[in-house]
Amino acid sequence: MVRLRAAFLVVVLIMSVLAAIPVARAATNTTTPGYQSVLTGAIAELQRYWAREYPDLYGERYQPIPRARIIAARPGVKMPACQGHKTVYADVRGNAFYCLESNFIAYDDVQLMPDLADTFGTFSVALVLAHEWGHAVQDRAGNGDQQTVYMEQQADCFAGAFLHHVAENGNSLTLKLGDLEASLGAMLMLRDAPGRSAADPSAHGSAFDRIGAFQDGFESGAEKCATYFDDPPVLVEIPFSSEEEAQSQGEVSAEDVIPLAVKLLNAFYSQVEPNYEPLSLRDITSFDSSKRSTIPKCGRTTLTLKQVQNRVFYCIDDGYIAFDDPFLQRIYDEIGDFGVASLIANPWATYVQTIQDIPGVAGNGLEVVFQSDCYSGGWAAALFNGALEGGSLSPGDLDEFVEAFLVYSRARGVEANVPITFLRVEFFRVGFLEGYNACNYDDIAAAVANI
């Protein structure tokens, strides 16, 4: 259906196990006390965690990484040879990696780590370090010769398991509210470029796949991650269908995104919901939150600027979907057309919930929100599987969904006592991987009760 424009350039060193992110500014950053403190705490916590977990997983004692072999790479810093090859700062710049067989981690202390800390918060450096530590575990377990993409998936999974440990039992490192959302943002930056094959020897996975592996570890622990080579995780590969599409990135024009989304949402729900009554373009209204006169009423309520700014919503009283036009234009310009389509699909799912008489739909509780996310995932799966005439997913679309939801939460100033965007992505994945029928309200409500 919708195509992603050029994504972040991914650079991979031969010995690298973590994709690099581009750095736009000159390398003038220096580490801050908070950044140093998180790194120190993460190293200590990772050593403790794997000393406990490794024997249970692999039946052997864990061999710690010597502190002197965790290298903060800078110009002039001496580094060990990697598999007999000299390593210099240029090999690490913008990157982080664990060198198989040579047992050391190197990370860019000038660009990569400071930039991640500046952009996503200091905890993001712990995520990168936990991922690299996952490769050290693979090395010790004799799994250094597996297919690259599955090694990356398992390292992401191990990182998720470690972060769950920090959340529950952290000693020298603390997981704060918002750190999981920051982890999603970091993985968007560290994803593969759209269209890359999993068979590519440098493939790490899309953000959607990497987040899935991370969530797998966070929810099910390192025991689940250890099964990845015998029971590989599902990877959602979406290649470009032609050279022309690869060149154009297949973007639907801004004026066509919503009409096409309306068509495909109606087609999907007409298949899965017996009592469904289609919406039309007349049921979709836009407004400009900077112009008070354009803001619609909902029933008898005069909506305030705070209620509607940067928002896409379904008005239950009057049966329409409304969106802040400048905000969705920003989503289209900065993220892509499936980011827009995803944000329209979510209130559309709320409309379907009203048809189904889902309890508490007007209250917009977490179970209602997560079920609508799950429904949206089911719709995206139908696009991926070619079940909807006139539309399909393309490389980068699922990453656009994740990015749009992160931006939406930040723009809306969403506050909650749970990592709501992290969980919304999780329930979207349930719908996408297990189908619309997996979005049972009672099951989701039970899951919410245990959060």
C-alpha cells in the first residue's frame, strides 16, 4: 500500500555486530557524568546477570569480559587486534561491536554513544552494551557461526531479557519509566535499510523485527532467546517489487493516503466483522489546531485545544474520525505514508469496538487502547498477506508504524504509569503475527490486569 522514503543509511563493518547510525554533526561531544555512570552501572550489572544466567542456559560457568577489554574508542586509544587484524578508531567510528574469538567490545565514545544518550537518554547506551554482550554470550556458547540476522535477533532478545532483569532486580542500574520507549527509538535508528534481505550477511533486521526480539526477551527471559537457533523467530521480509519501486520508494502522494486507507480499512473490516458498516470519506474530517474556529464539536462537547492538538480521534457521539491536519502532514513528511495510515487505522478500530459494544470503549482504558492496536495489527497483516485488493505493505512500512506511534505519544504528551508505547507496539505485533481473532477483549483485559 505505502512505501517508505530513503531510510537512515546503515553502515556495517566486517567485524561489526551492531549497525551504525549516521552522525550529522562534527565529533565534538564529550561524555557526561550521567552517561559514564550508566555505562559503569551497566557493565557491573551485565557481569552479574550473565554469571547467574549463563550456567542455567548452557551448563557451564560464565567467563566475564575483562574490564580492560571493554574499549571506549577514541582517536589515539589503543585497541586489541580483532582476529589478528589491527583495530583503530576509524573501524569503530559511529559503531559498536563485539569481536568474536578476540573477546572484546569496542564502542564509539565520540559519536555513537554520546549521540544516543543525547537523543534517547543515557539509558540507551546500556541497551547497546547489552546487545553487544549478547554476542559475547554467543561466542562463549560456540554459536558465533550462525546466520548473522539470527545472531542479531538473539542479541536483541538477550538485551530485552537483561533489561527486564534490571526492571525487577537491578542493583547498579535502574530502569525508569520512559526507558523502554527510548529503547524503541534507538532500535529505529539502528535498523536495517528497507528492503534488505535477511540472507544478507550484514542484515540485522528491521526495527519491527528487532523490537519483536527485544520484547520476546523482556517478556519471556533469556531461556526463550537461547532457543532462537533451533526455533528461529519470524522475520517479516518485504522486498521491493521492482527497480522502479526501489528508486521511488513507492510513496503514495499525500492527498491519496487517507482515501486509500479508507478503502483498505473498509475492505478489511467488511471481511472480519459481521455487523460492520463502512465509513466513507465524509466521515473523516480534518482541522487545524492553530485555528480555533476549525476545531469540531463532539456531541455537546466543545473540544479544547489541549484535547485535539496533535491528535487523531474517533468521536463516538457523532460517528466521525478527526485529525489535526498539520500534525498528520508532519507525520507524512518526516516518517512516511504508512505512519499516517497507522494513525488513521487506530481510531477506526475504536469505531469497530463501538459496533461490537466493547465494554468501556468511551472511557478509553488500556484494554480498549491495546485491543484497537491489536486490530490495527490484524489489518496490517491482511495487507502483508495480500488479502486486500489494491493494497500491500512495502519495505519500511512496519517501522513507520512504530515511529509514528512514538512521535504521537511524544506530541500528545502522553503520561501513564506503564510504558504505554512499548506495550502498544507489543499488542500491534500480536494482531500482526497471530491475526485479528487473537485480539480477544477478555484476554487483553486479563493481560492489562497483570501489568
